[in-house]
Amino acid sequence: MPTAPPREMPVQQHAALDEEERAARTITYGVGLVAGAVVLVLIIVVCARLVG
């Protein structure tokens, strides 16, 4: 049984893809900064409790 030839891929809009990737990177950096700040505060609290 022969298979059908592959279909044409849709045209990509490179400018729109670049903008979406830029926005996703900004969100990722923001989440990383918030997570880092939370970890830093937790470390400070744990160290303060051990010392005090």
C-alpha cells in the first residue's frame, strides 16, 4: 500500500516567532530572579535562626 507524499509545511512568520521567543525569555528570567530571591531570603532566615 503506497503512502501519500508529505504535505507542504505552513509558512513561518519569523518576526512573530522572534518576538514570542523574546517575551518567553523575559518571563523565564523574571521567574528565575523571583525564585533566586526567595531562596536567598530562606537562606538568610535559616542562618539567622542558627546564629540566634
